[in-house]
Amino acid sequence: MERRVALKNMAVALGGLISLPAWAEGWNRASVASLQPILSADQDLLLADIVETIIPATDTPGAKALGVHSFIQKMVADCYEKSVQQNFVSGLTTVAGLARQTGKSFGALEEIQRLNLLKQLEQATDADQKSFYRLVKSLTIQGYMTSEYVMTNITKYELVPGRYHGCVPVKTKALTEKK
């Protein structure tokens, strides 16, 4: 390798490392948000109520308080095919329709009624309703368990788990019996 090429590559790498913090600090909730949201405001509120029903607030915040519904919307919009996105939106419409049959919106239902409605989706014969519920439930759990609150306050996340203790004396039963 020529010295000029090596120096040029090192200069480019150094410039990239210097500009990286400024570039990363520009990230915020607005810049990470989907450019084309797939849900209306009413559907977003419905999704928030659904995730709160799946993981309600107890002595820890619920899924709605941690913004899991925004995580789900971002995941579906950016990581799934159009057919899954359409099934997701139609599943929310189905939930709203089933709730309207009781005369109330999903958020106005009692907790038991909301749980029964979600169980109805889980046990439905329609494959689209089942897949909608499975998708929402799995993304709710994933979003909740990987949220900053859970990772720092509940699971005590460690970047590298386990410890290495090199020079530790080992006592085994066989060695102690011979003495």
C-alpha cells in the first residue's frame, strides 16, 4: 500500500469519527417517526388501548405509558410487507367494530370486556384476525421488554453479561478428601 493512500484513508476515517457524534445527536422522536404513518389518530388511540390491555400498568408503567403503540406502528410501517400492513389496519377496524357492537368504544369498555374481546380475536376462526392479534401481542411484548424503562429499571441490562475471575483458587471435594 502506498503511503499517500494510507494517509488519505486515515484522514477520511478520522473525519467520519469526528462528525459521528454531531450526526447521532440529531436523532429525536420526530426524525425517527415514520414518514407516512399507516394509522389515523383514532386508530393510534385504539392501538394504545389494546397494548395497555395486553400489558396494563401495575406498580410499573403499562405499555401505553412507555409508548409501545408508537413502537408497533413504526415496526409495522417500516419492517413488514404491504399485505401485513393492510391486515394490521383492517384488524384495528375489526376491533373497533366488535367494540361498537357493545355500544361503547374499546377504550370505554371495562377491563374484563376488553380482555374478552382480545380473547375472541385470539380464538377466531378467521386467519387474518388471529394473525393480527399475534402480531400485536408479540410486538407489544418486544416493545415493552426492550423499552428503556424496563431495560434499566427492571432487568438491569448489562452490555456484557457474566464476569471473568482469572486467578481464583478452586476447591474440589476430591482434593479436600485426600488431605
